[in-house]
Amino acid sequence: MKSNSCRTIGLTGGIASGKSAASNKFAYMGIPVIDADIIAREVVEPKSEGLKQLINAFGQSILDGEKLDRSKLRTIVFNDSEKLEQINTILHPLIGNEIRKQVNAVKQHYCVVVIPLLCESSRYDWLDRVLVIDVSKETQIKRLLKRDAITIELANKMLDSQCSRQQRLAIADDILNNEKGLEQLYQHIQSLHLLYKSL
């Protein structure tokens, strides 16, 4: 898979667990961070192959001018697992190829690959280690309600659409607890940084 000696650390966690806070800290320390969510947006930019394939599958109605209208696409796939699977079949290979390309360009000893749905996918078995950022379901809901100003019913539905906390922890090589604030989170990341440099 990799054409270089860079160690790959897959960073994952449930919604509102603190993946951005963790990845930002790694980036601040000078560690290359490759984010699947950012790449997912890039592969559907105007005139991209990803957008062309989505238009072929769902028609021009998913566009706002030349750009993908994400809210229209969400409406199409909401409660329709077959259409969601169709989107995933189109986009996941494009996202995976770009992640591999960016990993192969890394010159440092290790990099962090942020993959929110790592637990739900078997496409990333080439990662060297999996780092799970962990919080309780209660904390996730509390943060979601505050962050997105949504109902508790929608928050629960969003959590239920992902792997359970137990399933994520089962794939973890390392666990980052994010219940006690950023200072403690950053201290733990510093310790992991020393570990990853020594691998």
C-alpha cells in the first residue's frame, strides 16, 4: 500500500468526540494530518470526477449552480440506505485513493489519518495503528445539542447511525479519553507523540 516508511495512525471517534481538537494538536506539533472529511469535500468540487459520477447517478437536481448542494443530496439519501450505499460506492474509492496518495508523499516518521467512519469501513486495514478518541454517549449528545442546536431525537439518530462506543474501542490500539478537557487531552497526545516517534 505505502511506498514510504511513514507510520500511519488512524484517528477516529464518534460524532462530537473531539477528533478536530486532537488532530489540530498533532498538526500544531508539526505532524502531517490527512483528513478524510476534507478530502471528501475535495473529490466533489466542480468539474471533479466525483461530482460527475454523482450527477450521473442522481441528476442535475443535486447542484447549486456548478457546486454540489449537500443539503439536497442529504435529503435524497435521508432514510434511504440504498441511495446512501450508492453514494458511498462512488465516493469511497476516490477518497481512499487520495488518502493513499497523500500518505505516500509524507517524509516524516509518522502521520495522522483522520477517518471518522473508520469503524464502519474495512478499506483501511493498511493503517499501522488505530487511535480512538473516546467519550461517553451522554457527553456526545450534550456536545451535539450545544454545537449543532438540534433536537435530542436527531442527536440520538445521528449516534445510532454510527458504530457503538464498544465497537470503536474494540479496534483501538490506543485510546484518548476526552471527558476532562483540552489540557488533559493535550498531555495525553504529547505522550502518544513520543510513543509514535519511537515505533
